[in-house]
Amino acid sequence: MVKRDDGDPALGHDARAVAAGLSFTHHHLEISLCPLPLPAPGASVDTDEIIRQFQALNRSTKWRLVEKVPFEDDTFEPEGMVRLGNSSNGSDDNNIRYLVSADRTAGAGRGHLLIYDGRGKRLGDVVLTSSFRGSVPEDYHLGSLEYDGRYLWTTVSQYRPSTTATLIRLDLSTSSSSSPSIKTLLGPVEPLWRIRDHQGVYYTTPVPRRS
């Protein structure tokens, strides 16, 4: 069970704190950091097919390699990936890949959102664990990555069990392909609430879009 905590002092900081500005490097200012317009999440578009394929999985399932995409530079310790785009070709330039990863040393580290184009060229590096007020050095281990049609969602935890986590999200709807300003490319990192346990996966259930 996930229990919401609205700022218990024992947890070290208030999850209701206002999000601060992003801390990241944008390697290619001429390239937008997300596809525009934002696509619908796959779970709301291909619901039946996802369920069919999942129910067909078993120990004898044969996996087929579809493509190989070499990522540029160090990817640290990947924890989750989301691919967004308006093209069915995953290596197309119109696709963007988001990878959450942990750059860690003993007892401390940083959680990153690494952004790549469809061919694996790095476009940006967002340091998520220093991008919201109240973040602490021990909280850097990111748990999976989810997209709901507007936000990227992940959890930030300590790298050990029986601790705590913070659910955070990053708004992609503020993006603009016409402005080189970093502030218009990605919204702030929003800490939503603290969770009284280490979290490895977070999943959102999108509401299907109506035509």
C-alpha cells in the first residue's frame, strides 16, 4: 500500500514544496526535447493489443530483436525508458527517447533524465535529484519511467530498502519548438508526495482521448 504523507517532519522535508528550476545541460539547442504535438500514451491507444500480448507471455515465449540503438555517452545505471514520437519507425528523427538513470557512488549519487533522439544522439541531461526543493543527497535512485500524455512520472528513492521515496513528475506540455530558451523546453520537476517505502515502479492509468 502506498501512503501519502503531506510533509511529515520525520521524513526530512515537505513534499508540498514548490518546484525549483531545472538543472540540466541542453546539447543541441536547435532540437526540441520532445515531439510536438505530444502523442497519446500507448496504453490509451493500443490497449487491447498490449493486453493480448501480455496475456500471451509465458516461459516459452521467443523474443525477437527489432532494432539496436547505441546511446551516446555514459548512460550510468538505467532504470526506465519511454519512447515518444509521431512515427512508427523507432530510429526516426521524429522520435525522442527518455531514459532515467542513477549515477551513484557509495551512499550518494544523482538521478538523471537523459534525452536522446531516435538514433541515440544525446540531446539533454536533466539532474532530477537536484531540481526540486527539499531533495536530499541520499535520494537519487530512480524507479522506472511513465508517460501519461502530458507528464513524465518517476520516483526518487534511497538506494536501499525500508526507506522512503518521492513521487515526481515533469511537465512536457510547456515545450516549444520555436524558442531556444531552456525554460520553455521542459516544465519544472514537481514533487507530489512522499511514500513510506522504497519504490521501484510507478504506473499511471491514462484516460482515453475522445475524438
